[in-house]
Amino acid sequence: MTGAWLGWHGSLMAMIWPVVVVAQIACVIHVLRTGRPYWWIWILFVLPLVGVAAYLYVEVRPSLGKNWLQNLLWRLKTPSQRIEILESQLSESTTVRNRLSLAEELHDAARFDRECDVLSEGLRGAFKDDATLLMRLAEAHLEADRISQAAEVIARTVPEKSPESQLQFALLKARLASHQNQAEAEKCFQELVDMKRSEGPRYYYAEHLLAQGRRDEATRILNDVLYQYRRGTVVWRYQEKKWYHAAKRLLRAPQSRANARPGQLQMN
């Protein structure tokens, strides 16, 4: 009986082991692509079964959310398909939420003209002075390098009192100053960076430095954004994922693009 059990156990392990190896490789790829701490790789290979289970529970599970399958299927669609669906949703229900969702997708696709139209159309009636819509519109103008339009929108914006809204507004003013007053921009970026509330200011400061031809300084900042992200908490990585991927893209950008004015680099 012992021999039969050992034979069955060996057959089971022979079937499971290839699955474990595939899971290890998938987890390692996930570590490298998503900025998880490198020590996970050591755990995954030293403790295969336990390591894979721990990684899935600690790192993957929190990022899935309740609608993870729906989100996955959504990301598998092409940008054009997603935009078409969101355009249809907005035409059926012109809520601010639907408008911002479409604007975000257009922004990621670098369709800034259409993004500006969508946001401007929402600035009517009770929402004519909506701070969220106005700041998103100013950001779209900056990305499209329409500086005068961005300045006009920022001038009429009164941000909400929440720390997030105040930070977003201050960052928009710093980015605008990058096109108008270098000394003022430097001061604004330094103040925002010193607050250490998000990597957004450091990313845009690096973008500003690249526009000034100060590539070495910018590279150090961007590399540190990547380093701090990998060693940060799960909550920090969830909050700052956007800037981690943006920093990676900016580091890979050709010299000619990296020296472009801030606002000319896509955030996609």
C-alpha cells in the first residue's frame, strides 16, 4: 500500500510540477514588469509552491479588485474600441463620470483635440466652473502644447480644498511655468517634490529638466522613482503605478523626444 501511495504521489507531483514552473515564470515576469521588489524572485525559486502562493496572495490579489475579469476583458479591447464604447455611453448618459472616463481614454490615445472637446462640452450649467473638468482640460491643453489655452483654463480654475485637488492644481501651475518662467518653474517643482506626497511632481520635474537639456539630473530622478516604487509598500505601488510606468517610458524615449517641451510626451 505504501508503494502504491508513493506511486500515486509521484504521479501527482509529476503533473503538478510543470504547472508550478509555469506559475513561477509568470510571477517572475510580473515582478519585472510591474515593479515589485526583486527579492520576490528569490522567494519564488527557493520556495516554489509557498512562494507562488504568497506572491499571488500578497501582490496580485489586492490589485485585481472585484471586477478583475471585466477589467481584463476591457483592457484586451483596442483603444479605438474602448473609445467607441465610451462615446456611446456618454451620448446615452452625459454624466461627469462618463465624460471623465472618455476623456481619460482619449488622453491615453493621445487624441487631445477630441479630449478637449469632450471636456469643454461638459462645462455648462451647474458644471461650468467644475474644478475637476477644468483641471483635466488644462492638462489636455498642456499635453497638446497649447500653452495659451492651458493658461486661460488654469486662470479660471478654483480648486477644491481637498489635498488631492490642491496638489493637482499646483502641479498644473508648475507645468505651465515650465513654458513661461524657468526660475518660477524650478521653485514650484522643488516645493512640490519636497512635499513627498506623490511621484507626479518628480516625474514632471524630470520632464522639465529634459526640456532644459539637463538629462543626467532627469535620469537620476527617474531611476530613483523606479527604485522607490520597487521598495515601497503595496499601497504605495497601487497609488503610484501610473508614475512608475511613465518614468520607464520617459527613460526609454529617444534623445530627440526627451528634449521636447513638457507636454509633448504622451502619458500612454
